[in-house]
Amino acid sequence: MMLCGELLAAGAPIASGEIEGARRHLICDRVEVSGARWSLQRAEAVMQLHALVANGDIESNWQYHELSEHERNHDLRYSVRQA
């Protein structure tokens, strides 16, 4: 794995400024709003949703989520026969 200095010397772009800007906009600006109450768990969930949307994976993830919830709430409940 190349170090940052080696990448810069090779002319590769370093996007740390863009990453820091996105972090500030997507996370800090929302979490630090006056009166907002964010737990670490909920902030993490929002970050994961942003990543799914940005990567184009939201649709397949949502289908998986719906199927899992259906199995948890319906299929397993009705598969057990009562005596």
C-alpha cells in the first residue's frame, strides 16, 4: 500500500479535502444542529444510508431488508404449529 507522500509524488489525486468537506456537511452539520439529539447509533445508521445511496446499493439493500423483515415477522411466526 502506497503512502500519501508516494501518491502525491506519483501525481495521484488526494481527496482528503473533499472527504473532510463531506464529513462536515453530512455528519457534523446535522448532528450538531441546536436542539438535535443524536445518539452515536442513530448517526451511524444515517451515515450507512448515505453510503448505500452514494454507492448505488440502496435498492438491493432495501429488498434484502424487506425480505428479512417479512421472514422475521410472518414466515417464522406462522411456521410453528400450535398443539
